[in-house]
Amino acid sequence: MLSLEQEIVGTPAESLGEIHYVAPTSMKLSSMFTLPATSLLLTVLVGAPCLSHAYIRPLHMSQSQPQQSTSQPAASSPSTSSATSPTFLAGIDRRNLLTKGILGGAAAAFAGTFTLTTGAQKAGADVPAEGIEAPDFSLPSSLGKPLSLADLTKGGKYTVLYFFPQVFTSSCTLEAKAFQRDIDNYKKLNAQIVGVSVDESDKQTDFKSECGLDFILLSDKGAKISEAYGSALDIPFLGRFSNRQTYIISPDGKLVKVFTNVESKVKKHSEEVLEALKALQA
């Protein structure tokens, strides 16, 4: 379990802060990434709008490294040193960490966001298989009324149902804007885009307006529908979120394509969904 450092270092000019967490001597974050077997410091930047990221650096660098002389100005970014090179994590909105008053749970949030970014699926074993009936649902929508699976399929269109962790985070914004960029191509393929997250409908409406989205967003508060689609992710102290996964549902309500490895290729994900739609209709 990560422990909170005593001090919080702020940068008033940019309204940023550094929350320090000391990791165990060895902490395996995923099957592909294991931290060195030394004391480490996890620094989470808080306060900046929307973008969410973190970086890891050796503990001694924050506690015992001598101050640099005035003749050699300090680096303006941790990325300028290989020892402090950031591992950027698209994930939980920092504003939620502050409003919920759970800075002590930020370490747990880090573990959860790393799971999201590496594509590891906590509920991966429960992802429904291609070819079966899509799990039914009825959720509040950005249209101001509940929408069900039947409502979406009754128009005879393919539905691209994509789950994402949280509005106003960096990768979620990139993904949404990529779908919007390609929306005319989806229309040509008789397909509609529908996004799902655990955010409240009013936050989704703000996100939709700010990003200029012309597609529907569904509010899955509690992540029950995300769980039905094998996309629910539990993060201690923060709750449940939707992992980044996408499903193509045919006009007759069947799952015809499932994408679980989305996080590693967010920018190009819309392109691969379009290719899958073309293949399904060939």
C-alpha cells in the first residue's frame, strides 16, 4: 500500500501541486512493467484542468538531491531527465480527487489508472462473446430522456457502443473527438456512435458541448451496464468506472465485434472501428 509523504509542494504560478507517495521496495504495476527494487516516489500532479497524468521518480531525488546552483537553472519539466521521465496516465479526473476529499486514495487511483492505460482488463473474463445478443439496457442520455438498446436498434442501424472512464480526461477527449471527426464516415456505413461512462448526465452534456459532439452519451452511474458488458473497473476509494472498450452491435441487436485493447491506440481506434464496419458489410 502506498503511503502519503508529509509535504505537498505547490507551484503557485501554475496552480499546480505535487502529492508525494512512497512506493514499496518493489511494486509490479502490470505484466509488462515492474518498478525497480528501490524506494520510489510517485508524484501526481493535481489542479490543472482536464489532463490527468503522473510520473515516477527515485525517492532520493525529492528528499536528498542538492539544490542546483543559480548558474545552472533547474529543469522546467521532469521529462528532461531520464530518471524523472514521466509515465503519462490518462485516467481519473483530478478534480474528482479534490472534490471528494480523498487525496489519501490517490495512490489507489494511480493503480487503477495504470490498469486502464495498459489495457489490463479486471473484468476481461466477463466480456460477452461476439455473436450473442447484446446485453439489454435503459440509461439516462444526453438527449434528456432514457434510451434503451431497443431504441438504438429500431432504426436499423449498426451501433458503435463505446465505454470510456470519465469525461474531460485527456484520452477520453481524444477518443471522443476522433469519433466525431469520422462521424460522416459512420453515417455512410449506416452506423451511429454512442458513448457510455459513469458520469452524471449533466457532466456528459457539458463534455458533449465543449467537444462539439454530435452523438449520444449514456450515463451508467454505478457501472451496472458496464459490468454487463465486462467493462466495469473497481478502484478503491474512488468507486466504479467504465474501462475503455468498444462494441459493434448489429441492427438485430447482436454483438458482432468486440474491442478490448483500445487504450494503447486511442487516436487510431475510430479508424479500426470503421474498418471493422466495412468488413462486416462486405
